[in-house]
Amino acid sequence: VSEIIDELHSVQQFVNKGIQTVRDISGSLRSYVLDHLGLIPAVQEYCREIERMSNVTCNFKSEVESFNFSDEKNVALFRIIQEAITNVLRHADATLIDVTISQSEDSLEISISDNGKGMPESKEAISNSMGILGMKERAIFLKGKLKIDSVKNEGTKIHLSIPFDKL
């Protein structure tokens, strides 16, 4: 039994190291790609990097070519997407992540969904997650709405809607 526990700790350290590596890479990506090329290329490159660093397929689709948002707001949007993907890698046991950016008549729509195990049923556990709290705070900063839908053993979908006139 202790050998199994030791092995599980070793696997957990390996996964945590991988997540930290992805965060380090994404931090460096953000500084160049996001600042110089914009949000869409940055998210696209981040998804490619996730695929290189994990066994998870990360599909990215944008129905919009570019945005004219401030750097500060682009960073907030990128960080929400980044946190959502990090949560999938860390908790969902998913094999697939879909990231979609689109626009409606008056808002930017971002969707991040996975085919993982879903989130805990406890609303309190979800509400107290630091990652989710950070995502919600950034959504408030963007004057947007963040909605999380999760079904046990079917995955989680995060939808962010940001009104254009508020950007």
C-alpha cells in the first residue's frame, strides 16, 4: 500500500510540474504573442502548447479575426481562458478541450468546454475555488457574465459574454 501511495505522490508531482511548465510557457507567450499579435493568435498558440505539453486535444476556433480591445482587457480575457484550461488539465481527466470565440450583435462570446468528469456537485466547493473566483473577478472587470455548466461524467462548459459597448 505504501508503494502505491509513493507512486501516486510521484505522479502528482509530475503532473504539478507539467502544469507549472505550461503556466511558465503561457506567461512568456502572453508577453509576446498577446502584446504583439492579439488575443486570438495568443489563444491559438496557447492551445497548441497545451497539446504539446499534455495528452489533451485542444481545439480552437474563432469566428472573428481580430479585436480592438485594450491590452489590459485582452490580458483579462486571456487569463480567464488560461485558468479555465488549467482547471481542465488539473481536475477534469479530460481528453478534449474546445475553445470557441465568436460574436453576437452586441457582445464577444467565449466558450471553453471539455469532456471530463465534471465538477463537484457542491456549489460551495465550486464557489470557493481560487481559480474560479479569479475568473469571476476578471469577468466583472470586463462587465461581462461568466456561466459554468457541469454535468457529472460529461464535462464542463464555461461561457463568457462580454458586451462590446462596455469594452
